[in-house]
Amino acid sequence: MELTDNSLIHSQLNGELSKLHLDERLQALLSYIDCDTLADIGCDHGKISLGAILSRKAKFVVAADISKSCLEKAITLANNFNLRDKIKFFVSNGFQSITRKVDQAVIAGMGGIEITKIMSHENCPSRLILAPHSKCDILREHISCNNYRIVCDNIVKSQKKFYPVIVLEKSSHKPCYCSSELMYGKNLPQSPYFIEMLLEQKGKLEKILLENKNENIAKNLAMVMELLKF
Ligand SMILES: C[S@@+](CC[C@H](N)C(=O)[O-])C[C@H]1O[C@@H](n2cnc3c(N)ncnc32)[C@H](O)[C@@H]1O
């Protein structure tokens, strides 16, 4: 077989992809990418950028991080995989220093408030793949005040931990979240991990309430119970 043979190139790419050792969270994020040019904001290790190229989910990636030392990790990884011509690197606060137009963006592994700031930039594309690690309710409130269609708002389990994944597309409608959904998400499309996450949260909150009667914790528990009813 010649090197130009598509099947050989694809199997080589798949082999390289497996060397990235992507966990379930990163695999879930990759599964939502499909574009020519992707922005990986807060790229850090660079696995999302490289994974997108190696899985052929994106043809080109703009990888950005606010921290030069974090970006250097991604550059080293791209060099190791011989992918420097497929990824352009920027030290950038969100989209601020990115000049190239992108079709989709992954903004993952940072707090919900930081994500809302990044997605408010004028260069932010119309399809977003988000993975907030805190303040998800504030992020969802921001989403509900803006024109988006929710493609996905559910939970991924990776190494015994639960992670929210939210995928949005610009639309003419504002999405609607009730207060318990603002906190925990919509379970859209349905994931078995959503119930598992709620049950774990229920146990944690009940334990806290036994030790300390706190009104906010009681309210939070009521939200979890409401979602578990469905
Ligand atoms: C925990 S890492 C997440 C890495 C990767 N995105 C993931 O989800 O596995 C968060 C990264 O976001 C970067 N970061 C935080 N705020 C940022 C901002 N406003 N703009 C660009 N990068 C940011 C941090 O420097 C850090 O490298």
C-alpha cells in the first residue's frame, strides 16, 4: 500500500489518537466537534486540539491559553506528534488575541463565570462545546439570557467524577431553564450518569444537613429531589 492510500492514513491517525490516552470527558468533548477550524480555548495540555485533528473532527485548530507556560505544554505535544502545521498557538485571554475566524470552539476546564466572559467576545463562533468545572448555574443563566439552542446539557463520568458538558448553537430563541435545571442541567440528551450524579449529590447534601441545618443546603437538596422525580 502507498502512503497516499486513505485507509492507511486513517489507521495511522487512529493509532496516533490512541497514544493521546483521552479520558471519557475529553472523548465526549471531541464527539461534538465537526468543523474546518476549531478554537481550543484554555488548551493547556493540548489534548483536545490534537485529538480534534487526529480524529479528523477538525481540519485546523487555533489553540489558545492565557498562560504561556500552559501553551508551551500544548506546543511540545504538537511537536511530538508532528502536527505543528495543523495547529496555530496563541497566548490569549479567550478570543482577544485570536485573529483567525473559527467555526466552533471548545471552552473546557474552567469556571462558569470565566466561560461566560469568553463566550461574550465578538469573535466567539456560533457553535460552542463547554465543560465548566464550577458555577454552572451562572453559566446556564447567561445561556438563558442569550439566543442559543441547547444541543446537549448532560453529564459525563470520567475516573469516578462527574463533569457537565454543554453544547450550544446560536439560534433565534432563548432557552428556558427552571431553577433546578440551572443548577444541575437538563439531562439532554439523556445520560445514565445524570441520575447517578444526582444520587451522589443527594447523599452528600443529606450528610451535610445532618451535621448542620442550613437553609441553602436544604433548598439544594429539594432541587435534587425534584429532578429525581422525573
Ligand atoms: C484545567 S485547564 C483545562 C484544559 C483543557 N481545556 C481541558 O478541559 O482538559 C484550564 C486552562 O484554561 C486556561 N485559562 C483560564 N482562563 C483562561 C482565559 N480567560 N483564556 C484562555 N485560557 C484560560 C488556564 O491557563 C488553563 O491552562
